[in-house]
Amino acid sequence: MPTTAIDLDRAAQLFRALSDPTRLRILDRLRGGEKCVCDLTDALDAGQSRLSFHLKALKEAGLVSDRREGRWAYYTLNADAAAEAAELAQSLATPRTLPDGGCCG
């Protein structure tokens, strides 16, 4: 059981990024390793601007990282951030005890 307080702002950032089916599909594709944005566009049958919007949200949350090679961008799943999201979800599912004295002290 975690002994530190949950960073609710970080949890909100991660869960917001995970709350879209397209973003979850992107992360699922990246579980297999680094992918070129062109591969993601084809695999998800998504337009480049739509896909760029979702990749930006995932990148801002730290769930993916990118690198440039020529005119192409390659994306990789950040496994540490995915594990962090899982830990935050687990923390929310773990009952918390109130300090002695109950809720109204």
C-alpha cells in the first residue's frame, strides 16, 4: 500500500490522455515498439492532422516520446509513464484509512 499522497493533478493529466479510444489504439500499437507516424496513420486509418492532435496529447502527458529522422517522426511508448498511470489507478482503488478521530475529529 502506498504511503505517499496521490498526485491528483498528475493523475488527471494521465487519465485525460488515456480517455480517448484513438489514443488508446495508438498506445496499443506502440506496445510493439517504435512506430513511424506514417505507420500509425495507415494502421489506425486516421488523417495526419487528427493523429498529430492525439500524439501531441500523449506526448504532453509523457506517455510517448518522439524522435525525428528526416521528414518522419517516430514514436515510442514511455513504459514508465504507463506504469505510473497503472499505479495511480491502483492507488485510487486501495481503501484509505482516516486518521484517528474519524471524519469530524
